Amino acid sequence: MKNDRVNFGSKLGVILASAGSAVGLGNIWRFPYEAGQHGGAAFILIYLVCVFVLGMPIMISEFLIGRRSRANTAGAYKVLAPHSPWRWVGFMGVLAGFLILSYYSVVAGWTLEYILEAGVNGFAHKSATDFKSAFIAFSQNPVRPLVWLIGFLLMTHYVIVKGVKKGIERFSKVMMPLLFILILILVFCSLSLPGSNKGVEFLLHPDFSKVNSEVFLGAMGQAFFSLSLGMGCLCTYASYFSKDTNLSRTAFSVGVIDTFIAILAGLIIFPAAFSVGISPDAGPSLIFITLPNVFQQAFIGAPVLSYIFSLMFYILLALAALTSTISMHEVVTAFIHEEFDISRTAAARWVTGGCIVLGIFCSLSLGILQHIKLFGLGFFDLFDFVTAKIMLPLGGMFISLFTGWYLDRKLVEDEVTNGGTLKVPFLKLYIFILKYIAPIAIALIFINELGLLS
Ligand code: PHE
């Protein structure tokens, strides 16, 4: 079959680009504060179950929908289920991608401020309290975060218009391994801080008495968010996969890499937070307060090291965020480009422009627009809640129903086994999960959270 859509260049490129989408602020920023707010170890256990039982099969489904249809996520449903309402799953995904990109870029922008701060050695001789007040002052400033937000979206825009292979793939190949090494170094630093063992305990000793429906919803939402699932992101990437990409193995690699990095991030943040007496439920500000302190404390006798490591870390964090924003942007850009028949560059401009506007509201909602609340939440929190905890799991539920019930079984098996050439050991289990377990589990978590069961 001839197709003029570009492909990723290599097997490693496929895994790294998908892992680049998955690994981002979700692992290093969102996972620790969600785990911190929901009691630590018990949340993490539920999270792991969500990743491997719900996440893996749904990821394989997204892959197969994308590769089979070779279209953007809404187009994919039109190809595989013509004239049916399934395309709304695609539309919802595109909308979710757009909304996530808007508030995610706010936090991604913060990483740029921290690069600058690390670069001018602004962390030196500061205490934990200084970091806290500095972060509050910065995030509530009406101008500075906006400049970074716009800067970050323009960087994303630039990579998107350069195209798939040159931009995304080349980028992920260098970045991911570097980030991983630096994270490992930081784990050791954090564990060496005095009093860090309390943080390790928080991570490893589950307290099930704190588990309620909110913990389940939080863990499920975090699993979808962190794996970039439920909005057609990996589906869009898979439309650039080649015919011999092993879908189930790629999904497994991405799941393992993503989870590993989240747990390592936890091993950096919690020991550090407990060591300086910062509460683990500090919320979205958690890593921006604890981390600069780790760099200061861990290398007390060697300021050069603390300078180099902090600068490198924020650069890599920004790059990890960038590989994720690229993937969200790509979902929306591919959709507008292919469905409305306008050029890729023009489509990308609309997406970037729209996200700048929404992102400004999200950013200001942490400062001067603090008093504006919808359903009790400011824009930033509302966007996060609606996307991660509602739209992504709902998207995941529909994706599993679509693959489990709607799609022809032969087609599904054919895609997962690459036309029968691959042996996939869990194929039957995978289909069983998609048909029954995933939709029922997601529905139960929703119903439970809405209080309909109590
Ligand atoms: N998975 C990304 C992260 O952890 C965020 C993301 C969500 C990316 C949804 C794409 C789609 O940072």
C-alpha cells in the first residue's frame, strides 16, 4: 500500500518517540504530588495496577487503531467505522489534547524560569523557605510565567512544523537516555540527605486506611495521563509506525520506561521533601520547592557540582516536557491539517495561538485571577481535573469498547501479530480485558466517585 505519510525511521525511534510522549512532567511533576496528596504507597500500588491492567491493553489498542487507519485520531475512526458516532471519541481526544497542552505548557514554562535561575546560580545559599516563597512569588507574577508559557509553546510549534522524522525522532533519541542517567544520580543524592528514610517509608509502606474513591480516580487518571492514553496521542504516533513495528512489545517498553521514571522521581522528591520538612501533599508546587533544595543540600561542599547538576536537570526536564507537548500538539495539528484540508503550518499556527490564549488564563488563575472559580476550581485545576480525571479515562473506556466489541476480531489479531508473523503470548487475555475488565473497571471508578454506590 502506498501512502505519502512519513514514517518513523527505526525501531528504536518508534519506542523513544512514544516514550518521549509518555515521559514528561506527568512523571516528574504530577506523579509525586498526586501520590503525595493521596497517601503515598497505597496510591502507587493502585497506580501500578492501572498501568499494567488497563494501560497496556488500551495502549496496544491505540497503536493498532492508528497504524491500521494511518490517519489522525478522529480520521482513524472514520476510516475504521465509517458513518458511525465513534468519530466522537476522536473529537473528544483532540479536545482533550488541546486543553492539556494549554495548562501543561504553563508548568513547562516554569521549567524555563528554573533553567534561568539555575544558570545564574540563583539557587546558591538559599534555604527551603526561600525556595517556597520564591516559587509563590514567581507563579503568581502576572507577567513572567506568561512569557515562558508563550516561549515554550513557540518552541513546540517550531518542532512541529519541522515535521515528524527530523524533529521528533532525532530529538528523543539523545534526550531520553541523558535524562535517565541524571535522574539516577539525583536519586542517590536525595537518598543521602539526612532524614530521607521517612520519605522512602512513605513510598513503600502502604496505608490502606486512607484509600477511598478519590484515590482510585486519582491513580487511574494519573495512569492515563502519564502514559499519554485516552486522547489518541499514541494513536496519532502509531499512524507513523511502519508495518513491522511490534505493537505489544512497544507498548510494554513504553509502559515500563514510563513507570520506572515515575517511581524514580518519587524516590527523588519524597526523601528530599521529608528531609527538609516539606509536606508531601504540597500539590503542584512540590517539585519546584523541594528539588532546588536537593541540589543545594546534597553537594554542600561542592558548589560547582550543585550548579552543574541543577542546570542540567532543568534543561532535561524542559526537554522531557517538550517531547510531550510535541505529541499533544501533533494530535491537534494532524487533525486540523487532515480534516479541514489546510496546510500543516497553518494548522499548527491555530493550535499554538489557541493554546497561548487558554494557557494565559490557566497561568493567571494561580495569581491575579485566583478568585474566579468554576465548580470550585480555578482554570488551571479545572483543566487538569476535567482532562486527566474525566476525559482521558472516558476516552480509554471507549477505545477499549471499540477494539473489544466493534472492530472485527480478525483485524485486531492481524494488527497485533503483524499478519500472523509474531507470537503474542497474551493476546486472548488482552482481548478479554478490552471487552470486559477495562470498561467495567473504569465505569465503576467513575460511578463510585460520583457517589452513586454509597
Ligand atoms: N504523558 C505526558 C507526561 O507524562 C503527558 C501527556 C498526556 C502527553 C497526554 C500526551 C498526552 O508528561
